[in-house]
Amino acid sequence: LMKARNNARDAHLVLVNHSLLFSDLAADNAVLAEYKNVIFDEAHNIEKTATEYLGVEITLWQFRDFLNKLYQKERHETGVLIQMGRRLEAGQLQRSHLDALDKMLLSLMENVSDCRQSVQMFFAELTRMLREKHPAEGRQSYSDKQRYTAGDMLFEAVLPLYRQLSERVRRLQRELTDLIEYFKELPEDSFPYQRQLYQDLNAQSTQAEGLLNNLTFLIDADWDTYVYWYELPYRSDSDDTRLYAAPLDVGGILQERLFDHLKSAVFTSATMAVNKSFDYFQKRSGVHLQPPERVSRLLLDSPFNYEEQVFLAVPSYLPDPGHPQYSGAVKALLEQLALRLNRGTLVLFTSYAMLNNVYQGIRQTFEAESIPLLGQGIDGGRHAIINRFKTAENAFLLGTDSFWEGIDVPGKALEMVLITKLPFDVPSDPVIQARSELIKMHGGNPFSEFSIPEAVIRFRQGFGRLIRSRSDYGAVIILDNRVVKKFYGRPFLNSLPARARLLAGEAELWEALSRWFGGND
């Protein structure tokens, strides 16, 4: 960490991803040190990433990792305390110092064991209690989030175990502090790695304080500027229930902790504007809180000729996405596209459940025709299946979430993009729900002011997967007929740089696609 910090301090230019920038901001610039100018690429993701890294979480594994770094006894004894004991024996300290330090280390090891027991008891009871309130039926993974507030009195049953855990960790931290203070009185170079061990002990003491503060914050749940939720483990034999909190207003935090300390900030993204305006981005990111004279805006045209490079179609004859026959219609269309056109195709979903359902429904047809079919979470990790997709040329890749952006597949490997549904956020997601409530509380309309702009940005990202160079061409097919049948569909089509064609029947779709690809091949 110190080496990385020193390298960052000495460099004129530091390249980092959003995650590192915001985790560093949350840690008071512990890694990147001070900086005055920032360029944000893919700036449309700022609010989402900042929400994650400026929030709070507690897991069983955080406590286990902390305790294991201090002391662990399985096959062999390991940890900072064991390392320190061995270094002391190899040093030149007087016997009185060695005896005092040995006593401290022994007491710390006992306290680590006590803390480990309390951690396990607390999370086991927490998981059991929450499972009673929220049975596992229908739950697929950690993604099932349950919101809570202080008024729910959710943690009453585990408060005694919480207090026991807190007291034991505080006692452990006090003893770490005593050991650190004793260290300060020792002559330098009294034993090998003395400075490194001192830094390690300080880091563990800081982590203990952070874990306690976070746990208390999440148990109390009394900050109305945050939203709180828990996620239960999918496996029945796991006690790793996770508690989370996220800030409702990221913009205000970024204004106070980042933007006000910068000389300049540049935000770039192909999908930052909504309806050719930066107002939505500025409001969500906190840029609108800056003095008007400090903010300049520039909206540039794309270098691509989308009217010549993209055939954009909406098969309006398909069932509504909420209709029971919709999934079957999507499967049938994918099979026909594979058999008739056989071109590299990316199919974007808004849920893994539908992705898996469609994948299993078309798998046999694709296998029989030797057409490569790749499914996210089914045929390998993200990078592996993207690489396979690039080399296959005629493969079908089914993806969700991260596949809507950040994929660069130029050329014939990707000639069609299918958008199965408009990418609205899940309304029951705690963060989405709480932010919508906040907008409504201030007299706004959360659907038009929040849900639609967010979905439009993601929709444009999905569309943008197709054309990655001036020589690319292909088709984007929107399978969600709400884009033309609902009042809120117009902003989606208006956000795209190509004119959409409405196709009223299946024959019209095949004729249009055959003509398009026939004229471009």
C-alpha cells in the first residue's frame, strides 16, 4: 500500500478505474494521495460506482479475514501475532521486554479466539432469525435484497450477541493499542521486520475500529440519508448474511468530498446526455451544485454514419414482454435468426432468469445445427466467453448486466444486437426504491425523472455494442414493443442516432433483414 501511494504521489499521471478512485475517496485518499485534476471516462457510471464504494457493508468474511490476519491456528499457526513472536526470538531485546511482549501476544491470541466465537454466534443467529422472516423459497442468490429501517426493530433478537461481539472486539482493539504503544518505546532495529510489524498492527487496529463502526451503523440504521438492506446466503449451510447501506444523495457527497477540492474535472461518455441534455447527469452526479460559471458543456456528434451502418427494427407484432407467450416468441425468433442468417449475434437480457430460460429452450436446436451458443454464467466467465464469441464469427452470445456495456467486438463477429426488454431497474431494489421515494417526497415524478433516464442511458449502451468502427455494419432489433406502444417509449427511440423501422409482421422482418444484409455483404 505504501509503495502504491508513493508511486501515485510521484507520478504526473495516474490511470485508475472508477472503483479505485471512489474506494480511495472513501478511505480519505489512503492510496492515491492528493490530486487536483480528474478526467472521468464512462462518466455515466459515476453515481452507480460511487454508491457502491461510499456505502457501508458488513459480512461474516470481513470479520474472519480480520481475525485470521491477526492469528489463525489450523494445521499451522499463522498471522501477524505469530510472526511477531518469531521475530522477537530472533532479535536483541532484553528478557524483561520479551516477557512483557510474550504476555501481550498470548492475551491477544486468546482474545482473537473469543472474538472468532462471538462472530460465528452472531452471524449464525442473525441468519437464522432473518431466514424465519424471509424464507429461502424462490431465492436464487445474494441478489434478493430486503430493505429495513430502524423502525422495523429487526435486530432485537440478536442485540445481546451484538453487544457481546462489540465488547470483545473493543477489548481486542484496546490490547492492540497497548501493544502498539509498547512498540513505540522499543529501540529501533531491535528485531527483524520491526517497522513492518508495527505498520501491520496499526492496520489491524484501524480495521477493528472500522468493522465495529460499520456494524453499529448498520444495526442502528438511523441515518435518514442512507438506505439499508440485508442479503441472505443462498446456501442453506452458510451463515454469511450481509448487511448494507448506501447513500441516497451521491451528488452531495461528491460535491463536498471531491469536486470542491479539484481545480478541474472532465466528464466524458457517449451516453451521458439524455434527450441531448446533460441536466440529468449533472443533477445525479452533483455537478449541478457547482457555480454555473465553473461548468462548461459540449455535445459532439458521433463519427459514425448510423443511417448507413445500422438497420434498426422494432417487430411490433411480438407479444408484450409481460405476456406468457413472450419468452416462447423470443426463443422462436432466435432459432430462426440462427438458421436463416447465421451471423454473430449479441442478445441482451434484463434478468438472468429469462436468459437461462431462453438458453435452455434453444440449446438443442443450436447444437443440432453446430451453431455456437454462449450463455453468461453458463459457458464460462465474462472474458472467456467474449473471447470465444470474437473468434467464432457466427456465435450467439446471451448476456445480461455487464454485457450491456464495455464489450468491444468489431467486424463480422458481431453483426446483430437484440434487446429483449427495455432495461429498467428493478423497482424493488432498495436503492432504487429509496431514491424514487426521495424524488416523490420533493414533489417530483420518480418514473419520468429517474427510472426513464436511467433506462435510456443503459438502452443506448446496449445499442452501442454494434458499431465500433466506421467499417462495421449490422442490425439492432428491439424485441420490446413497449418502445412503440407505451407513452414512455418515445424517449428511448429519440435517444438513438438511427431511425427505427416498425415491422408489423414476420414476413416483413425477414424481407427487411435479407435486403439489408444482402446489400451490405
